[in-house]
Amino acid sequence: MTDRKGRASDRPPDDLKKERDAFIQQFFRKGAQLTEELLRENERLRDKIAELEAENSKLRAHLASDSAIRDLLRKIEELEQEKRDLVTQSVRMVAASDRFNTRYADAEGELANLANLYVALSQLHSARSVRHVLRSLKELLAQFVGAGAFAVYFVSDEGNDLVAIASEGAPVVEIERIPVTGGVIGESFSKGEIYLKEGGTCRRGASPILPPSSRSASMGVPSERLPSLGRSRKRRSL
């Protein structure tokens, strides 16, 4: 009977058993909860590490990209400077080409004028008649001298007067005779010298007078002065 009571006393009371079971359950529950929290924290840290690694990769790529951009910008600046140099050189070459073209055009024009003058002078020297000579003279005075009005005088048979035989700007019949000893036209004819007043204008008596000669003898006077008959006796000139 005593053994029965001893075995009954070895068993814990029901309340203690419940507390023990509750403690054990709570312990395991806390352990499981802590384990879950540790696992979640570990997962979060892994995600954070992966995020940091990705960000680190981006930063490295960005640094590499910045270096490439700097190199690209430096290359662009070099190309821009080369472009500016080429543009400057091109402008200089265009200016030089324009100057050359202008000089070439001027030289070409001068050569053309000289060629035309040579042809006209050749025609004048090869003329065999008075009419041919007058036509050549009129072409020379009009085209090469640019005379808008002129007269060609020929010495009279008596040798006392200069008679207009051709003119431009006034009819020949309206141009009066000039004594061979009268005025600058007669003086130019008598001396056989070209008359051209320096510093003057055609309106102030600077119209040129060119006495042609044959065998050192003056034959007449082409002049831009047109002494005309009538009341006005007005001189016509360029």
C-alpha cells in the first residue's frame, strides 16, 4: 500500500505538468519565431547585399561612362578646333582666290583692250585713204579714249587754217575754222605737240589735242574741243 502511494507521489501534479508543457511550447514557439526572424533578417541582408552590389556595378559603369564622356568631349573639342582652323584657312583661300580672279579679270580686260587697240592702230597705219583713216580715228577716239564729242581738223590747202573734216557731237558744218596760229589747237598743230593740261577738266580747257603727223609734218588735229559757228561760239567737250 505504501508502494502505491510512493508511485503516486512521483507523478507531478496536473498544474505543474500544464505549466511545464506550456513553458516548453512557449520555448519552442519563441525559438521558432526567433528562427523565422533570423531567417527573414538573413534574407533581407542578402537582398541588401545584392542591391549594394548592383549599385556598385552601376557606379563603376557610371565612372567608366564619365571617363568615356570626358574623352569624347575632348575629342569633340579637338575636332571643333580643327574645323575652325579649316574654316579660317578656307576663308583665306577664298579671299586669295577672289583677289586672283579680280587681278586675272583686270589683266584679261587690259589684254583685250590692248589687243583691240593693236588691231585699231594696225588698221589706222594700214589705211590707204582719208575716209579709212577718219573711220579708224573715230573708232579709236570713241571706243578707246571714250570721247563723247570730238573733231578732226585738217590743214587747208593754203596752210593758214585748220578745217574740221569729221566730228562727233556736232555737225561738221557748224564747226568753225581755226587759224594755225590761233589758240591752243593752232599752237599744238604748229609745234606738233600733244596738248593736255594737267590738273584741269574738260570743262576748263583740259581736253586733249593730238596732232597726227606724216614724215615729221603735222597734217591736222584730232581734238575734243568743238569751236562752233554762230552766236554762242560754245566749246563742246566731254
